Amino acid sequence: MIKSMTGYGRAEAILEGKKIVVEIKSLNHRYLEASLRLPVALSSLEPELKGKINAKFSRGKIEVAIRLDPSVSPERGGGLDLNLPLLRNYYSLLCQMKQELNLPDDINLALLSSFKDIFVSQGEEDLEAIWQKLAILVDEAGTALMVMRAKEGEILCRDLRERIGMIRQIIDTVRKRVPQVLSAYQKRLTERIKELVGDTEIDASRLMQEVAIMAEKSDITEEIVRFGSHIDQFVEMLESDEAVGRKIDFLIQEMGREVNTIGSKSNDATISLKVIEIKSELARIREQVQNLE
């Protein structure tokens, strides 16, 4: 079943007195684009994290935010240290901002202590242990995100089925209208010739030749057949477990080309109105398809 590209997933766990929180959200995007926000202490894990994201998703703008909150278990041993180089960097940047913008605010302890990443646990981080837990959390958050994307995909799928069903009915109406258009043209042509020639006998073979020429110029059979084939492919893609958003978007473009040709070939007001209806529904479908993975 098709999936939406929008969703959210969250997972958290405790590791050696630290709470690890992973949040993943995804938005519409033509390709796969992953961005990560990590604590400084975990920045070296970025390549592994991006590898997991790229393996799990195929399309969408994926935003991953990871927090590592220290000292969630006061009863545990171990204290905190200051990351002095980072603290000095924060202070220097704040002073630069204050001077550059001529700000009256003071740079005080309350402001500096609000930067949580200046506090680090004593001793080096056990990155291997953190990565083992973090990899599990990324999978859990990613799974929650995919569940939400699948649910939204079901809603989109129902809407797309209804709209493509309406288009199928409209194009079937156009197909049935074609013989009526030719018959009406033949009738108008006969009446016009009678007006011009009066009681002179009409050359039936010449009349049929003119009708045949008109029928050939306005023949939309091929376009209707191809359009019907596109509809069948569209319905099949809705059942696919693969990422088909771009394929469906291309198919919508092809349908648009066929219906434009139908509109330009047919010299009939009724068919022209049906073409407008089809274009309107195709525009709505294409807007929805932008949300598909």
C-alpha cells in the first residue's frame, strides 16, 4: 500500500543515568534528504545514523533530532564537568552579538547555564554502548514514523481511488459521445448543403467522403485507449508496496497530455466540458500525489 511522506516518530530510553531521546519527522520532498541535530558528544556517530536513515527511507525530507540528557538518576555515581572550550565559545559569540547589534542585555550565569551541552559527565562517553542503544531507538522511532506514514497513505489512497474513478466515468462518457458527434456533423453538413443547392440532388458519396475526412481529423480513439491504460496503471500503482510517488506523478502528466489532445481534436461542446472536468480532477490528484512516497 502507498505511503504518505509526512509523519512523526519518537523513542526514548535510559542508559547509564542518561536519557536518550530520538525524534524523527518527515516532510514532502522530491528526493531523500536527511538532516540530523545531535549533541556535540555524539557528533562522531552522524555517518552511522545517516546510513540507517538512508536504508530505512526512500523519499522525503527526514529530520532527526537526538537529545542526550545527563543525570536523570541522581542516586547513580558520577558527576559533571564543564566543557570549558565550548563555554568560552558560547561566551565569545554572545559578546560578539551584543556588540554587533548594540544589545543592552547582560550575559550572565543564567543565560550561559541554559546551554545544556556545556555540562558533560565526568570521564569519556562510552560511544559504543550509546550507539548500540541509539541504533535501537532510531529503529523504533523510524518504525513509529512509518506507521503514521502508512495510515496517512491509506487516507490518500481512498481519495485518489475516488477521483480516478470519477475520471474513468467521464472518459467513458466521452467515448460514447464520439459516434453522436459524427452523426450530428453529418446531419448539419447535409442540411447546409441543401440550403446551398436547393432541390439539386446531393452526391451521397461526396457527402460520406466529407464525413469520413472529418471523422479522421477528430478521431480520439487512440487517446481514449491510452488514457484508459494510464488509469489501469494508476490503480495498480496504488496497490504497490514500493515508493511510487514519482511514477504516479509522471503518469498524471501523461494523462494531461492525452486529455489536451482530446480537447483539441474534438469539435464538440459536450466533450470540451468533459475535458475541463477531467483536467480539474487531474489537478487535484496531482496535488495529493505530491504527498506520496
